[in-house]
Amino acid sequence: MTVQENLLLGAYNVTDPATITASLERVYALFPRIAGRRKQMAGTLSGGEQQMVAIGRALMAAPKLLLLDEPSLGLAPNLVELIFETIAEIRKLGCAIMLVEQNASMALEVADFGYVLETGNVTLAGPAAELKARRDVIEAYLG
Amino acid sequence: MVPLRNWTPGSSPGMTIERERSEARRRGPLMSALNEFLQHVANGLVLGFLYALVGIGLSMVYGILRMINFAHGEILMVGAFLALPVSALGAPAWLVLLAGIAGSTLMGLVVQWAIYRPLLKSPEVTLLVASLGVSLLLQNVVLMLTSPQPKRPAPAPFLDQPFRLGEIVLRNVDIAIVVVAVAAMLATHLFLKHTRHGRALRALAQDMSAARMMGVRVPFMVMICFLIGSALAGVAGVLIGYKYGHLTPLSGFLPGLKGFVAAVIGGIGSFPGAVVGGIILGLLETFLVGYLPDALAQYRDGYVFLVLILVLLVRPSGLFGKPETVKV
Amino acid sequence: MSRTTSATLASLVALALAVWAAQTQLNPFYLQILGLLGINIIATISLNFAAGFGGMFSLGHPAFMALGGYTAAILTYPVAMKASRIPGYPDWLLQLQLPFLPALLIGGLAASFVAILVGWPVLRLRGHYLALATLGLTVIVQVAILNLVDYTRGALGLSGIPGLTNLWWITGFLVLTIYVVYRLVHSRFGRALRAVRDDYVAAQMSGVHVARTRLIGFTIAAFFAGIAGGLLGHLLRILTPGQFSFNAVFLGVAMMILGGVGSITGSILGAFIMTILPQFIIPFERGGNVLGVEVPALNGLTQIVTALILIGVMLVKPEGIAGAKEFSWQVLFGLPRAGKGSGSVRGGAGADV
């Protein structure tokens, strides 16, 4: 399916065409790189661009809460930066985000609150700023 | 095994070889080789569109459920049988067609709801066997309720008129088949490409879990899928009834299997694949029957299965399909 | 000798007595039904060997039965009738008339030969593709039989086959089949076969030659199916292409599924039910006066029942009556289980995925 079709799929449960068009524009504004590829088959995009499509697709549903599971996994470092910038942008749009990430340092840059999970148990929790300050401890945990 | 009823292949719908040959002879020795070739092409295309109609439904169901609906041909047959009384009442052909579509769609939905839906999570063999059972059940329920004698739809004189295209002779019914089939396939294509449910259906076939995360409800989509497939089968059923002039409870079986072969040739799970595969199969079958000597041409149904086996061996993913990888 | 062996021997003696009693007491109609029962059990076991233990869901066993049946029949056919009825064969064959046992075995071998030919390319397909390819084989064989009239008498059927078989022969082959299949399943080969069924990649990595194992299993199954076909031809004294049609496929699958895929005991149960049950339904199918009640001819009732059983089993208990369990003396008498081999035989409702 093309990029556009993927995005439209994200709006599956939205019935108002105006809302859909607005969401589409918002996503393309957020990810200019895929705006130019909207008729391209999504499978032919690069890893980073595919990730953008995936996130954009999730946003099409105008969610109250966005769940992101390791969005930066497997991406080149410059794309990782881009993804986190985008997450910050989404946060500014007022959408709540639950981000699961191994990349603790970058995640804490964009987050308000953080939980550290160790073999399924929450070992640390607190405002991101505090956790960042305890970075030395976290670096011990996460190396 | 000691089965109690005989089925003979070759009782499949199809002009007998003799009739085809005698028609060619009637047109006189002036009919050049080129005309014969073009005639075969025309006949093959008509047959191909019929196979395509059947194959699309099978392909779509496989795309989502990963199951081969053995009973697809029987749904075709039920649609045609339910259209028969409408035809007997003297209704115009298009109304009969609608009745057939309604009948087959209803049957498809019932079968899906009652039998396939509870088995959605079962291993593929279970679904296969269940669909075998449904096929057998439908054939024999119809047999029990009607009789083994072939039924004839009320003749539609318009459809029987010959239609000449240069030296090629068809009947109006053949043109009707092409027109209706193309219209139906076009409608399906538009649905799949430009509506949100169509998109959801395609997404479901590609990646079920991702589609579900988008809020696509699988049971509803499966129902839509069966609806479309069964409706197209009903179209094929009525068209077959008009083209060959007789219907028996076994009339759906071979079209169903050949539709499956068409879907496999094109790549099972692929809508354009089923269309292309159907046309290829129709042309192939017509050419084989047309050019082989009589003695060999009788095996027409056998050839179709040989083609199936060959395709499965050489390129099981078909023309448009993706080769399936086995996860270790 | 151990208790299980003596129990087995005792039951064999009992079986022989039962056959003798049947042979002398029952009228031909019931005898024929028992004969059919035996043949169906053999056929179901052969199917189960390939599908249940081997994971190769083949719908082609009617083709192998047809091949075995027609081959055996042609070989035992009286020379006098051969020339007029099936003139297509070369002279040396037309002059040939073999006794029952060699003809039967050659029939089985003919089926095996075709199985090797067909299996070698086809067995690499998975799941329902294999099912469809083998279904195609059934169609192709049936079409061939129909059209090669000079060799098979086509749709008219090959009648007048000498009635060289009886309940003794059938029972004998039945016991042989059960014994051979049982020993095979519990052998090294059987373990390899089941490993290929369950996880062919893991099996391959353990050194099992997947393609060859499957082919051998498939061929053995075809052999017994061919034997069953030969027995059938000589029991009914007629063979027609219609006997090896899709209905045969459905019936075979129903017998196997009902009893339990991957269980010899299940095959016996399934074949038993599906052979005896239709006998009660046929009177209703023909219509007329049944038990004092006027019944219209309900065509296709047996098939409907078969279909309902197929669907019902899938919906309710897909593993069949016996599941994957086998009958064992130990279970029956509460004896302690022997150490090796008791747990690992279990089959599964699996075609390879």
C-alpha cells in the first residue's frame, strides 16, 4: 500500500472527511520527508521513513494517547535524532505519549516522567529531570 | 472407500469437443487458421473471465484467512439454483442475475458465520476439512431438495442470439459475460482501492496485527470479504447457467476448482492475480482443447489440474504473489 | 511371553474364530459389508499413515486405490474376456492371467510406483497445496480411467472380475497392514517421519533426510491403498471410475478425521462408524417403506451425514474420537507401562505448516 493509503488506514475509524484531510495535512507537515513520497509504495521507503509513516499513521486517528515501542530501534543515528525531535513536536501538539525506549538518554530529553523497568519490575520512577540528574546511576544500570 | 454416488468429470459445463468442431466445420473450409486462432482467443477470454470471477473470491478469502474455501464452487451453484425460480417466473435476465447474487451472498455469509467463524483460530487443516464438509453438504442438500436431473433456466432469447465480430462467432451471452464480469471486477477494484473498508481489507491481508492496531475489526472484515467473494461467485453462477443452459448440484464443483487454479496461477491472495490467472487459464484450456487431437482433448479437466500441479511446483506463489518464507 | 503379547495372540485367535463364524453363518450381503469394512479400515490406515503420522495431507488415495484395483483386476481377468472387453493391451498381457496374491501385490506395487513418480516433485508442497495437488491426481487418474476405454472399459466399468477374495483374505491383509504400520511407526523410520511432520527444519538439522523420508512414507501408504483397491475390485467384482471420485476422497477423509488423525485405533473406529452407519441410512435414501413408515427418496442423505460428521468433528473435537491415542493392552488392564516408546507415539492433527 502507498504511503497515503497507510495514513488513510490510520484514520479507519474516523468518518468525517474534513477531519481526515486535516489530520493528513498535519502529518505531512510533521514529516515533510514523506510528504513528497505519498504515492510511493510504503515498503520501498527507507527504515527511517517507514518509521515516520508508522508514527504518522498512528497520529491519523487523533489519539489521546500514543504508544511508541522502541521507535528508534535499528535506525541510523541521524534518523534517531529526527525521531526524537518528532516526538517532542507531537508532545507540543498536546498528545500524551507513552514511550518505551532503550535509548534512555534521548528518551529522558523529551519526556516529562520516567520509569525504569528491570526484568519486569519498576525499579525507579520520577520526573524526567530528576532521573536525568541521576544519570550516573542510570548509566550504571544501562551501561 | 465405497462411495455411493458417482461423479464423472467431463460432465463439466462446456461445449463438447464435437460441437465445437462441427461448428468450425459448418463455417466452411474457408475459415482460415487465423480466424480459428482468433475464435479460440475469443472463447478463451470469455471462459477466462468466468474463472476470474470465481478466483477473485477464493483469492480474497485466502488472503485474509489463509484458508482455501473448498465450498466456493458450491456457493456459486447455490446462487444459480436460487435464481432458477426467478427465471422460471419470466423475470428479465438482469433480475435473475441479481437474484443469483443475493442467493449466493446469503449462502456465503451463512457458511462463514456458522462454520468458518468458530474455526478462525484453528490450524489450516481443520479449516480445509471443514470446507470440504461444507462443499459436500451443500451439493447434497441441493440434490436432496431438487433432483439429479439438470435444470434449465428459462431461455433468454436475446442472450442466445449469435454475435459476429468479423469471422468470429460468439453469442450475446458471451458478450454479456465479458461486460458483466468486467463491471463486477471494476466495482470490486474501486471498492478495494478507494473506500476505507476496502483499504482495511487490503491492510488485513498484508499485516493482520498492524491492521488491527488501526482499529480494524477482523470479524467484520472477514464478513465483508466473504460477501464480496460470494457475490462474485453468484454472478459467475448465473452467467454459467445462461451460457451452458443446464445446472446440476455438481455444476459448481469444477468452476470452483478451476477458479482456484486461476487464483494460484495469478498468485493466491492477489486480486489482480486472480483476474490475470483466470484469463490465462481460460485461454490455456480453450487452446488445449482446440488444437489437440480429439483423443487427447477429452482430458480437458485433467489438463487444468496438470497446470495446477506444474504451477505449484515451479512457482507456487504465482505471478503476483510473494514467495512465502518459512520462519524457523 | 509377556502379557501384552499373549493378549494380542489371544485376540488374533478370537478374530480368526469370528471370521470363521461369519463366513459360515452370515448371508452374502452382510459378508460383503464386513468385507467392505475391512477394506475401508486398510484404506483409512494407509491414509492416516501419510496424513496423520507423516503430516502429508494427501487427497489422492482414491487414485492409488484405483491404480491398485484396476491393475490387480486386469491381471486376474479371465483371458477369454480380456480380448473382447479390454483389448487395448499388448498381446502378452492379454494372454496373461495371474492368481490372486501376485496380482494383488503387483497392484500395490503399481500404486507405489506412481506414488514415487508423483510424490517426488509434489511432496515438497505444504499443507493445503499438497492437498490440492493430490486432489488433482485423483481427478487426473479418474479422467484417465474414464477415457482410456480400451484399457479400462471407461465409464461402463470393469465388471466380471473373478471373485477371488473373501473375508479371510481381507482380514489377513488387515492384520498385516496394522502390524506393518504399527511397527513402522514405532521404528526409527517412524520417529523420523513424525519428526518431519512436527518440525521439518528441526528434523533436518538432526540429520533426517526430509524429502526421502516423506517419499518413503507416501509410497508405503500408496502401497496399502493399492492393496485395498485390489481387494475392493475382487470383492465387489466390478470397478468403475465413479468409485474413485471425490466422494471417495470425502469418505476417506471423514473416516480418518472421525477416528482420529495419527491413530491406528482411530482409523479402525472411524472406518467402522462410516461403513456401518450408512447402511442404516441407505433405506431412507432410497425411499419407500422403512420400518412401516412411508419415506420419500432422500437423495444424497448419506453424503449429507458424512458432511455433517466432517463439519461437526471439526467444530467440536477436531482431533477425532481417539484423538492421537492408541489402544494398548496396558491401558485396558491397568498394567504398568513399558519404559520406552509409550509417550512418543502420539500423533497430531497436523499437516505440515
